[in-house]
Amino acid sequence: MLHPDSLLIRFLTKVCDLLFLNILLLFSCLTIVFTGAAITSLYSVTLKMIRKEDYAPVKNFIQGLKRNFLLSVPVTILFFVDITLAAILKTILYAETLYIAPTIFVFLTIVSLFLTALLSYLFPLSARFENTFSHHLSNAVRLALANLPVTFMLTTVNLLPLLISLFAPSLLGIVTAFWSLFGFAAGAYFNSFYLNRIFGK
């Protein structure tokens, strides 16, 4: 019989927790208005998992959803601006005719990447600390610039589904299935490992 504290049982428990969190996230995002609060709640749980604190994934997620709804509104707006910009850029990239000048395309791509990098810190900061949006935004900028290798990695992880769809479209079915079950929660858990070290400073 496997011991409850064995490595295999702990691994399977985490996999199940991430599965539940991913499903909760997707259902919450279907409402659109809860998207920012849902991502913030996801990070509030994954950061607890990394710090080895007591947590109940479903209960803590739902509590965070209620607590973070109003506080996450400005971050949610930024998130949808970034998503919309990324969708427009992808459409332009695949169009037969380039609708805008290459310099403008490059500029908008840099803006989108910058927003993604900021959001990679904004959601976890909102989950971990109580502060105003302006302070969170200021801290996100400082942390992104002060930890460029980590910022690059966080941004890459958060853009991974988009990057795979661009450079390996044949894997789109597998990517969709994985991210529908585990991907978003697994990405947040992976990012939380490095974010927890930064926040600990």
C-alpha cells in the first residue's frame, strides 16, 4: 500500500489539484467579467502550493474569486487589451496583404509583449499582496525590469499556447486538449515557483 506522504501520492494530488483549478478557471472565464479575478485566484492558490501552506483548491479559489472581483477590474481591462492586440497582430500576420507598415507591426508587437510581461507580475502581485492598482503596476514594472531573465521566462510560459499555434500548428489539437485540462494551472504553478522567490526578497 502506498503511503499518503509518498512522492507518487503527492505528485498525483498536485495533478488533481491543478486539474480542478484549471476547470474552475475556464468556467469562471466563460463569464468574461470574472476573468481577471479568476486568474488572480488561481495564483493565490498556486503560490500557497509552492509555499507548502495548507490550501483547499476549490474552496480557496472560490473565496479568491469573490474577494478579488472588484480589485482585479483594472488588471482585467489591461488583460483584454493585450488579448485583443495579440489577436489583431496574429490576424495581420496571417493576412495575404500586410495592412499596416512593418514598423507599426513591430511596435505593436513590442507593446503586446510588454503588456504580457507586466500582467505576468500584476496577477500574482494582486493575489499575494493587498495594495492599490497603481502600486501593483509600479511594482510590476520594477520587478519586470529587475528580473529580466525571469520576466522572459514568465512571458514565454504565458504565451506558450500562442507560440505553439504559430510555429507548430500541427500540434494545435494536442495543445488545446492539454491547456483545457491542465495547461493554465500548470503554467501558473510553474511561474509561482520563481515568483515566490522574487516575492520572498
